[in-house]
Amino acid sequence: MIIIVAAILTVLSVPLTGRSLAPLARLSIHRSWAVWASMLLQLPITLLPNFPSTFGQVVHIVSFVFAGVFVWSNRHLPGEFVIAAGGLMNLLTIVANGGTMPASAWAWRTAGFPPPSDSFGNSSVIASPRLPWLGDVFAVPKSWPFSNVFSFGDVVVVVGLAYLVHRTCSTPTAPGTPHRKGSSSTTL
């Protein structure tokens, strides 16, 4: 769920650049139900301890199918192919590891997570992971808010989302007000 936190911070960064969030409301978004379905499927496998392993693996992969439907339906949006690339990196890694995103032991400890258990985890330290460099190898430290582990694919998704949000909101806040970078104008 670290992507949701990053998405919120990305949206909140728009006003800091002197731009309006209003253009986001005019985006033509298709099949929004699919992204909500994906997130709802992710909630129980993320939050419930001792989730049944085989069922958790299937639910995890199905959540990516719904996310893929959403991304494909909105491929007209700027940055959507970058978002798709990040999601595909995550999906390939999860499928290659039987439905679990492999996490590095370092990232797991840094985020302050308890030792992995035998029950299903959508992300976990696993023995002999496939594509380990695409797994959750980065961490937000335990001492920070929202400590968690995340992958290179997650970073790519957030970069694509940031591009989409900032590109969409590229209009200056006040109509007719030019956006200047450090320039000044003089009137004769």
C-alpha cells in the first residue's frame, strides 16, 4: 500500500509547483471499478494474518488482472505506459515466485517487520527467490511513518503516476497567468 501513500504525496505536490489540481477532475477515466476491485482484493491479503496460502496467491495474482484491465482501459492517459511497465515488473516477479513478491532480508528488517511466518504474505522473505532484484529490495525504515518494503516496479509505477498528475495539471493556477521559472518581466 506504499504506492497509495506515494500517490497521495504526488497529488499534494502539485499545488507546491503553483498549479491547480482542477484538471485532474476532468480526466477521462475508464473502468475505475477495476482499480477499486484490485485494491479491495489486496486489502485482506495485506492486512489479515494467517491468510490461507494458496488462496492468497490466487487473490494476489487476480488483483493484478483487475489492475491490468484498468491500465489498459486508460492507456490514453499520459504516463500510463510507464505505470503499466512498473506493474508488469511486479506481476512477473510475483508469478515467478508462486504468488508472493520476494523481499530482501535487509529491506524486511529495515522496515521493522517481524520474521516471516509460514502463512501467506503478499510480500515476504522467501528461500531462493526468482528475479530477486525486482522484488521488494527497498525499504522505508521502521522509524519513519508508513514503514514498508517496496520494489523497483513500485518506483516505476509512482514515476508514471507523477508524470500523469503533473502533466495533466500543467496549467497555471490562475487563467492567463504565465508560469515562469525564475524570470521577471518589466513593463515599459
